[in-house]
Amino acid sequence: MDQTILNNLEIELRRGTQTLAVLSLLKEKQYGYSLLQALEEKHVYIEAGTLYPMLRRLETQGLLVSNWDTQESRPRKYYELSTDGQAALDKLIEVYRDMTKHFSSLL
């Protein structure tokens, strides 16, 4: 099989779970770089060029709230789940668990 095709299929498969991973780690406030590190520690690899637009999109959708911390020498924008974001996360976890149960029996 062509390795490029396989790589693209793997990227598509992972893309569907990236939002779930990000939302699950934003139960506590985090800024972008700390979130990238936390994801990497969990072996979830998302490029910064993918993560930052995702954070902006989730905030626009009302799933995240953000605020700037200017106390440090370098200002950082912190993100965390909104009430709607927590509800969305709860539903996505339910859907994910149901899907993995069905896929496990299929595979």
C-alpha cells in the first residue's frame, strides 16, 4: 500500500478525536503551549498550527472562555471550558465510548 495514502488515512482518523482531547484537558485553565505539552505527555500530537485555530474556533462556538494573564513578563491567553463546553465534552465522551464499543466488536 502507498505510504502516503496510509499516512493521510491515519491523519483523518486522528483528526476526529483532537477536539475531544483538547476539551478534556481544558477542564483546568491552560495556555496554548502548556496545552501542547500536556497533549504530548498523553501521546496526542497536535501541531501548533492546528491547535491555535481550533482554540479560537471553540471559543467562537462558546465552548471555551479565555482571559489574558499579564502578570508575567510575557502575557498569556488562558483557555478553559465554558458551561456549554463541559456539556459538549460530556456528550462527546458518551458518543466516543459508544463508537469505540461498536468499532471494537466490528474490528
